[in-house]
Amino acid sequence: MPVLAALLFGLVFGAGLAVGGMTNPAKVIAFLDVTGTWDPSLALVMGGALTVNGLAFALTRQRPRPLFAESFALPTLRDIDRELIAGAATFGVGWGLVGLCPGPALASLLRGELSVYAFVAAMVAGMWLDRLRRLYTREGRR
Amino acid sequence: MIAASFTPGLSLVGGAMIGLAAAALLFANGKVAGVSGILARALAPQRGDLAWRIAFLCGLPLGAIAVIRLTGDPHGFAITGSFPVLVCGGLLVGFGTALGNGCTSGHGVCGLARGSRRSLAATLTFMAAGALTVFVVRHVFGAG
């Protein structure tokens, strides 16, 4: 049941990305191009998502446990550290170069575009590189 | 100047769908709908923690392609950038989201909805870095 639920939520999430326009890299870049011909659409994607998720979170946090699990797996890190800022900045540069972030990149996999395959393969490789870094620096488990 | 491609209605609806899916994943499964985290931890899974990740990740392209087929792709798809740029961009996105523990969905949609200061700092940082990168590529080098 939790696996089926996750599939359903992934479907709705992916559909939302496509409806909102996040799956067109040119549109994402037009959003980031604040000094050019600006397309504010993605601010509304973010606003819509935040409004719904924010309201829902206020209700969900009052529940003792999730429907299909023992406990909520919420992030425990609290510090604004160097890894957070360096990681976000690195991600932002890649996002600005291509116009794809992880969700829309995966959501575009069935378009049959070679460019998406190349991007996703490199993205997975990048995630492995961070795994190696964590092993090397003995930062331990995430 | 505002682009002619501005789609306020569709984008608001799409955003609400994303928010609904993220809320439901937390409510039902107790998990944060951060795509980079779901993927990164599917690459090195802990026992009993893989199936829901695969299911969610498979849902993303299936949901998107359904919308594209049913609606005739209202936004289209256009990607500029040569093969080396795509690979560099992918590496930076993969490494950066793993290092910073989150992407547009994990920090931007889920973290901000929880009022996380870390996620606010991350979101402001990747938005600024993305905008700066586009500025340099488009308006300094005149490419893209």
C-alpha cells in the first residue's frame, strides 16, 4: 500500500510539473532571466505548491504518525553550514546552465530526448561523486 | 518586461498539484517529497527503503507524459546547450543537490512549507546562483 501510494503521488507530482511548465527548460531559464524578458510562471508554481503544502503541513504535523508508517521522516539538520550553501550554489549554476532541476529532469525521461538522458546520467554521476566525498571525508550517513 | 509565454493559471494549478502530492507523501508515507533526496538515497538504499522510492520516481515521468499526451504539451520542450554543457549542468545539479541535501522540491516546496531556515537559505542561494548564471550566459556572453 505505501508503495502504491508513492507511485500515485509521483504521478500527481510529475503531472503537476508538466501542467505548471517546469518541464520546459527554456521556460525555466526565462524565469531565471530576471533582467531579460522575464517569465514569472515558475514563481506561481512555487507559490501554488507552497500554499497547498504549507496548509497541509499545519494539519499533518498534528497527527501522531503517518497513515502507512511508524513515524515521520523529517530532516533533523538545523545549521546553515558551508555544505548547504556550497551545494545550493553549485546546484543553482547547473540549473541556470541547462534549465533542468532533478524533478523535471526525471519527469522528462519519457519524451525520448537524448539531451535529457545525458543530463540525468550526469546528474546521477554527480550524486555518486558526493557519496564518494562523504566516504572520503567520513561525514557518515546522511 | 514580462514574457508572452507567462502562464499564470496553468502554473498555479500545476503548483497546487505538486503541493498536493508532496503533502500526501508526508501524510501517508511520512516522507519528504524532495526529488534529489529520493533519488540519491535510492542509489544507496537502506533495507526496506527502496520500493517506495522507485515507485515515486517512476510516477514522475509517467504523470508528466500523460499530461503531455492528453493536453498536447501546452508548454513545449526546448533545451539549448551543447552536449558538454548538458553533462556539466547535470554533474553540477547532481553533486550540488546531494551536497546541499535538497533541490527545488526538497528545499523549495517542502522545506519552506515547514518553515525551515536551512531550506530558506538554500532556496535563496540556488535561485540567486541560477539567475546569476543565466545573466552571465545570456547577457555577458550573449549565448543561450
